[in-house]
Amino acid sequence: MRPFVYERAATSEVATQAIRAGIATDTAPRQGRYPAEFLAGGTNLLDLMKLDVMQPAKLIDITGLTQAHSAILVSPQALRLGALAKMSAVADHPEIIKNFPVVAQSLTLAASAQLRNMASIGGNVLQRTRCSYFRDTSWSACNKRNPGSGCAALDGYNRGHAVLGASKDCIATYPGDFAQALMALDAVVTVLGPDGTRTVPFSDLHRAPGSTPNVETTLRPGDVITAFVIPAATWMRRSLYMKIRDRQSYQFALASAAVALDIDDGGLVRQARIALGGVATVPWRARDAEAALVGKKLDPQTAESAARLAFGGAAPREHNAFKIALGQKTVTRALVQAATLEV
Amino acid sequence: MTVAAPTPKANMGQPVPRYDGLAKVTGSALYAADFPHLDLAYAYLVSSGIAKGRVKSLDVREVRTLPGVLDILSHENMSDAVAHAKFFSDGGPVSNSVVPLSSPEIAYAGQTIAVVLANSYEAARDAAQRIVVDYDIDPASATFGSKGAIDQVLAEQSKKHEDPKVGDFASAYAAAPVKIDAAYSTPTQHHNPLELFATVCSWDGPNLTVYEPSQNVYGIKNGLAQQLGMDASRVRVISPFIGGAFGSKGALTQRTAIVAVAAKRLGRPVKLVATRRQAFTIATYRAETRHIIKLAATPDGKLQALSHEGFEVTSRPDPYAVAGTDASTRMYACPNIVSNVTIVRADRSTPGFMRAPAETPYFFALESAMDELAIALNMDPIELRRVNDTMKEPIKGLPYTSRSLMACFDEAATAFGWSKRNPRPGSMRDGDWLVGWGCATAAYPTQMAPASARVSLFPDGTARVETASHEIGTGIYTVAAQTAAEQLGLPFEKITVALGDTILPPAPVSGGSITTASVCSVIAQACAAIRGKLSNEAVGADLVEALNKRGLGAIEEYAEWVPHGAKAGAMQALYKGAAQPIGGAKLEDRMQFAFGAQFVEVRVHSQTREVRVPRMVSAFAAGRIMNTRTARSQLMGGMIWGIGSALHEQTDIDTNAARYVNTDLAEYLIPVNADVVDIEVIMVPEEDKLVNPLGIKGIGEIGIVGANAAVANAVYHATGQRIRDLPLRIDGLMPSA
Amino acid sequence: MPEHLDGDDKPSVSRRRFLGATASTAALPFMGASAARAVADPAVKPDPGALLNVSLTINGKDHRLGLDVRTTLLDALRDHVGLTGSKKGCDHGQCGACTVHVDGQRTLSCLTLAASAHGRVIETIEGLASTDGKLHPMQQAFIDNDAFQCGYCTPGQIMSAVGCVKEGHADNDDAIREYMSGNLCRCAAYPNIVAAINQAKTQMEG
């Protein structure tokens, strides 16, 4: 871990100014990231700093803003989550458990109780890949860590890697769970940047690796996520998060699916929302699969054919081909289970 | 009595709560990295990012200028600082005969290539991460089938190994009506004790004190003295509590000498706490294995022929092998047996002991094959074991000192409800979950080693036990105190125990499930000597009274105990830290084994194929059980290791680079609390007066031995899919898309 | 604003200039109204030799420490305060052996900067028993149920278990198992840990 300047921000405006100033003092990005970073829960940032993967010259501790930016507000129109809310606070919120089950479940099934007590939901959606070749700097080839150096995972051990959204430069999996719930529920991100506040659809937040896997989001230097807004919708209560892993708990997903369904009285699907985790380089919305379900009765067969569509463009490597079948089964299982929910 | 403290049955001791319980629940138990030191400097290792080649240059210019950095050790300034010592299989002290920093050569990935010394941990880590290494890279062989890996017949490489064989396998196999021929594999695994590999070295003039978690403090003392060219009497090793070991802390690793040299050079104590990632390469591991098993039987299940071929990966310099055919060929009556073991040399660090080193992989193969044979015979798998049960091993016809295998099967089967099993695969289901039940035999050699101890009795009715054994979680503090209490007739509370320090009388390596049998035997002998001196009959208050009558301030007895079958010179080897466990299948006149039967229920999701183990029942017969509480815990721990080993644990190898990739506890999966639901441990009473005077067999390892196969057999029963390669993960169970 | 951001109770930097003022006086790595000016100072570069003054309230006692800014709460406890009960098993938030309570929440001290813990209330295994030595019900339950073997993960397990009960996540065995899955035990005392929590929770609630 490199030395850094440690500062505490009292307001969000100060924080963004501070980070911009930090960037101005040191214009060379390191490891593809900005030289100054916000510190909230720290569970991913300090982990990566200890590994020397991230080397910020400055940390702006924004935990002092927690009170101002951690509110959980439920209204008839929307669920608004302050970005500094802890994962555990959102996961345990009774109204979220009842009305937005996929949100609560995606958080409860992530990480451990301690990590959920520490990590902010804003930081959570920005957590970086678990790719070993990225996390260990002694591997020389990692385009995400060191642009232009290559990708050791392509022909390396890639059981955990992505089959969707990969490029010839990066196949690292997006590791989170909560992002899939936000993706499925059409969440909007509130961002405070140097030029003020703006909103971004959550589906526009992450960038597929393409030829620049070091650039993971559309956030700009100095931007800080302040909230997520999930619009109330007819499908939010019939939703769930299905996470498949080797271990019963405390493991990143091999495959996961956030699904939400609006089913009419006749049992036909009016609307479907499907987002995939564990199998893609970014939180992955399966729109073709969603469209295929509309107007159909959701039974195992329709679910399975939709699930196949979700993996239409999948590109396996040596050790991760099983994720295509697993991902399809996960989606199928999630959809069938969601259809039977009492709402 | 709670579940955790089972009521003792015949030949079992009381479930006394742990002697060290208070220290452990209050955080006051001191592990190696916990001792306070004045003026401490910190070491941080720089590890090789390549598996084979050499260091062309180390750029340390930037690093030397960093505040707090004191020195950087590398081959440039350490080349002759540490003397070569022999690999432990060759009678030496070290777990890996490559001496890091002795040259620029790199023999395996993760090899230590430099060490930063600094005033703080933060500065040392930063500096180590900034060192720029330039390598000459040679192609490296990772594992089985890698280009450049060399196969060697173990029997030709090691004088200690002889392939068990008897009769005429080929003819019997050809003639038999029912046959199985199958190949199995097990993966690389790492012990991953929760405690990191820490070493603190502190010099006081010519005297060196080492704080290190160890399963063999006398091994470190003597081995380190040899490496540093000093008198062993000047080395003291302190290790009162060890945060898990499982074999990884048995032999001397190369880090200790480096830290000692660093402390000498700085004139300050130096602390190394190697990272979790480094733990995968600075100590040992369970190497990957392959097996080919051939079984043949008569239609009524009597084995006619058995062949077990084993293949094991090892390093270039050290011929490490577990050679589990010693046990796997001797479990069942069979007239025609053949076996062999091949070692495969690759560019890896040297493997080493890990919980039931030989039995875990070799019994996975054997007991999976037995299940396959039972299915081929259309026979209940328990009955197949029963018809082939024997009180004489088949190779030389030596008798077992005791063998309660079928008693274990019967008790465990009853508790498990085996009679309700529908043997047809896929026939049991709970909603979307396929349910399967499987079982397997467990066995572990009963071994012991020479041990010494001092027991003192005082006029106030207290007694003290001193022996340099090791508390790795087994409960040796507790059973040592129980033994003295029992033998002297004193309350448990009146006994104090000192362990884990080379100023104490030597005890052997705490590995091979030998500790309780060896250490309690010598404690009992010392207690008997005290009784003999004071009054042969008296115990308890009468014994203390006899002491007081004579006006003695204390009576102190030093004892040495040597197990049956020990070779000449075994006791002297103990004082050199090189006592060899003896027993199992290695005796000339008899077989000493503990046995068990393991039953598992698995659930496999019908669609997504994840495997869960909601229930496990195992019964073990292992001679005298000293303490039903600590024994149950240890057996349970072994069983849960079996779940992890069967379902999760695998160190993933990038075969192009010959490097591990999942080197942390997020990606190397050991069981978590939620993976473990209903575990029932049955201790079957067994008396064996031959193994040692107290009749103790040892229980640290047997719990894992049959578990892998029991899980695989249950998965077959659930799904009809026979998985012969561990771990049994979704990948192998998922029909391809 | 939370209380700990006010007044003198802030981490401060010594031995060097920082943000345009002398370290030992008013210059703090904390930004209030003047922050914009302060952070615009182009001289801001990390100084690896600087020590940060951090105040930690640990087990009811105040500690003022001069720490390398990179020091984690775990290393501060172990190497600077002398409380070695909290253990380092991975240093990356993957094992739970370092679990302590920060402001009453179970927290991984290895992924917490000591500087971030400045002014917060920290409780470790050493502070769990009463001052008269009477064990916390969870500690006694761990002994009674043999909920450990080597003991290395135990302080973290116990702190986590206390948190699990206080959070209301110990209603049944399944919940306990799930909410204790962040604490690895390689000796695999898990069933005994669940039994210990069941024993202790009634006493804690009582």
C-alpha cells in the first residue's frame, strides 16, 4: 500500500471539489484509476490498496457524510436509497423486503454480515472484479490494471470469468449482486459531479470492457454517487434474486439472476425484467429474454426458452463453458419461482 | 451433558472442558505473532511471479530511499547466509530443500526472492510491492501431463517405499466374473490454517529465540541451528498456542532462517507475518493425485483381485510422496493384489503432509471403486465391506491389533437410517432437490513416536506437566492434564501443563495423529514413577500426604517412552527433533489402525446442480477416548474437512504459468458455517491393550478419510452421475448446454 | 453532523506541513469551510514519513496514537495498543478473525483504517468480560459448547456472535449459520458455535 493523503469531507460538495483538486495535483492516472479516491466503507478499496492494485495518492473519507446521504425513503412512486446507506441497512429494511424483495435478497446474499455492516451501497455497485490476474500485480498481463499489457485470463484459469460482454482484451466478471437488482428494476443513479447533480440510468453506469477494460464506468473524475432511485412498478413485488455458488454462503456468484415479473390475472406475463450476474463483464440486462416472455404463460418451457435467449451471444473459454448451461438454468429457476410468488 | 460433551461410554474419559478455554475466549492466549517485543522491525517477503528461471535484476533504488526501510535481503547479499539442509524425507529438517536467496535461481512460483526489513509493517509492505524484478523466464511444468514433467517410479526413488503386492493379480482379474476398472483424481489443496505463517526472531548475544507456530518445536530448534551453523543449545523455540496447522507447520520452512539472519543483521527482533497469498507457496500443500483402480469379485462380493496405481505430483528436488497404497491394499481380504506409485516431478514447491495425507486421496479412489463394485454386484455397499472384512491384512497376513470396522458400520447405519434407503439412483427426491445417501470406510494408521515429559508433584496437592508438545487445537493441554490427574488421583484443576517450548522435555511432531498416544503414554509413565517413589498404591490425597510425610518440597520425575516397533536410536532422534512416527502398516509383526464408517446425505439441485450436505453421520472406533468432548470436536472437524474436500477445495493452477490463481480465502473455498448442518459423531467403544499401555489410537485425521468417497457415492445415488474427479462441483454435474 | 467530526476530536498530522499549516496545531486532514482553498494547494503529496495523530476509544479507554496513515484498525490494536486478541487471518476481509465492534456494529478491523475509526467507540474481545472477570455469556457458552479448537478465529467468532444476536439474526439455526458465515473456522467447530449462540442468546436477552 502506497502512502496517501487522508482527508475527511464534511459535505458532498467539498468532497467533489477535493477529489477534483486531488486529480489536478497528479494528472497521471495509475492502474487505470484516478489518483484520488473516495473512501466510504473501504471494503473493496483498502483490499485493493493492500494488494497494490489501487494506488491513490489521496483518500477523501466521506463517511462523515453518512447521515446526509444514507436515508432510505419509500414513497408510492419510488424507493430512494442514499448511496452511503450500508448494505445491511437496506437488506434488513422491512418495506424493502416486502415490496422490493429482489433488492433485499441481492444484498443479503452478498458478502458477509460484517462486510454488509461496513460497505456502502454506492461503493458496492462500483466494486471491482475478482479476477486473480487483476488482483495480483505479479501477473504482468492485465489490461484492466495495466492497459495494453494483455489478458492472462484468456488462456489462463478462467472458471470464474465472464461468458457475456467479454472482449478480446478482458473477460473479467463483474462480481456484485445488488447491481443486478438495480438493473432489473430500471433504477436511476443520482450523481454529484463537479458541475452539479445529474441522473444516469443505472444501465448506463457500467461500461463493457471493449478495448478499454481499465475504464469501468461512465462516471467522470470527481463524480460521487449520492443515491439510487428505483421507480415503483407493477413487477417490483414479484421479484427475487437467485444466486448459485459452490458454497452455501459467502461466495461470489457463479451465476445469478435478478428477475421481476408482472403477471396478469389470466397468468400471462405483462412485463418481465431479467438481469444476470456472475456470468458477464458488467451487470447484464437480458432484454431479448424479457421480450420473449411478454404475453406468454410463464411455465418451465417458456422460462427455459427465454433463458436460452439470454445467453445467445455467450462466448465461453476453456474453464467457464459450464456457466452457459448454469446461467440458463439459473434464469429458468428464478423465473419459475418468481411466477409462483404470492404477491 | 450437552451435545458437545457426550456421556462417556466404555473406555472413554470424561468430557472435561478445555484447559485453555478461558485463555482462548478472552483473547489472552498468545500465538506467535502476539508476543510483545521492544524495538521490533518488520519483514515482508517478495515472492517470485514466475515458476522457473532466474532473477536477472532487482531494482531496489526507489525502495531504499523510502522512509523506514532498513534493509533489503536478496541473493545479492544472502547467498551463503543459510546452509543447505536435507529434505525431511531424507532425514533432514526442511519441508523444501530449495534455499531461497541462496542464488538467483527460481524453482517454483512464489519462491521468496527478496525480503524487505523496515521499521513498520506498512513501510515494509510498500517497499516490497515497489521492488521491480526482471526475470529470465524458462518454460515451467505445472502438473500431470505438462511438457517437461518427469514420471518416476517411487519404489526406485525411495528406499523406504515398497509396493505392496501378493498373489497373481493379472490371472485373478482376468478370471473374475465382476470387475471394476476406473480412474480417479484429487486436486491440489492447501491447509489454510486461520493463523498466518508468522515468525519472530530475537537474538540475545549468541542466543536466538524463535516465536513460530509449530507442530515440531524441536525440529525447528535443531534444523535452524544446522542451517545457521550454530549450536542447537543456543536456539529456543516458543510456540504455546498454534492457530491451526493440519500438517502445514510440521517441517521447518525456509522462512525461519531468513528471519533469524535478518534479526542478527539488524541487531533487533524481526517479525514476519507472511500474507495469505504467500501461505500458498512458503509452506507445503496436498499435491494433486491420480489413481487407477481395478477390482474383481465373485458374484457374492468376495474380492478376488485388487490393483491400485497411484500418481502424485512433487517438486524437482524433493521426492515427496504419500504412497497411500500402504493402507489401501490392506483394508479388505483379497488374495491377489498389486500396486505401484509414480511420482511426477514438476516445477512446483515441495508438497507435504496435510490431514490424512495418504488416506484422503487414496481412500477416495478405493472407496469410490468399492461403491462402484457394490453397484455392479447389485449388493448393498455395507454388505460388500462386511463380506470382505478381515482381522488379518492380506499382504503379509499380519493381524490387526483391533479392528471394529463393521461395528462402526452397524452403529452409523442405524443412526443414519440406512435401511430406509432406496438403492436406485435418482429415486429419492425432496421437491427440486435430488437426495442421495452414500457411505464409505475410513481408516487411519495408529502411529506413535518416542516422547519425554517431566511431571512434578508439590506438597500443596498440585502437579505440573512439562513436555514440548503442541496445542494445535487438538486439546493436548486438556488430555495431558487429564492423564496426570487420573494417574496421580488429583482433581483436574490441580494440574498445570506447560507445552510448546524447547526448554521443556522433547515431544515428537504433532502430526500423524500420534500426539495423544505418545504424550499421554509418557506422562502416565512419569506419574507411575512418582507413585513408585512415594508409595506404590497411594493416589490422590494419600500420595500428597506421602510426599509431605517425607518433608519433600517437590518430587519430579522425568520419563522417556518409546513405542512398540521403534527402531534403535529413536529416542536420541527425538532430542534432535527428528523422531519418526511408527505404526500402522509399517510394523513387522502386526497392523495398527483405527477404523470408521461414514454416511452422508447429499442434495443436488435438479436444475442448477449445486451440491449440499445437510446430514452426515460417522462412527469411529479408535481405542481409548481420553475426553469425549475434545474427541468429538476433532472427529467432527475432520468430517467437515471431508465435506470441504469433497465439494469445494481445490487450488486452481494456471498450467501455462505453473502458478496458483485462487490464493486467498475468498476464492479458495473452505466450508463456512452455512455449509454445515447436522453432524453426528458416534464413538464406538473399543479396547486395544496392545497399541500402548493406555490403549489410545489417535483421532485427528480419520474423520476426513472416508468422507470424500461417501459424498461422491451419495452424489451418484442422487443423480446417477459417477464423479471420479474431486471436487464435485457444478461444472462436473451440469449437463453441457 | 456526527459528533466525532466536531471540535478537537479529529485526526491530525504531525511532523510536517500539511494543507498549508503547521501540523501540530490547527492543520487537519479534515475539510470544513476552508477546504476548497486547502485542497487546491498544489503541494499536496503524500508524505510516507508522516504520523497521523489518531484517538481511539477502545474498551472504554481513550488511546492517542501516532500512526502511519496506512495503519489499519487491526494493526493499530495489535501493534500499537497491545491488544492482540483480534487476529489477522487474511488481512483482506475474507475470514472474520479480526472482527471487532465499531459504534456497536460488528466490523472487520483489517479493512478499517485506524484514521477512519478516529473518535469512534471500539470494543474488542479483551473488553467483553466484566471488569471483575466474569465472562460474557457468549464467552462462557463457547467454553461450554466446545465452540473452538485451535482458538485462533475465536475472538472474531465471539465478537461476531454477539453482534449476530444483537442484530436479531439469531432467531433460528439457519439464520445463525447464515449470519455467522463471515467467520471462517478451519477447525470446523461450526455446529458447536451455533449451539453456543443458542445458549448465550437467551442469557443476553434476559
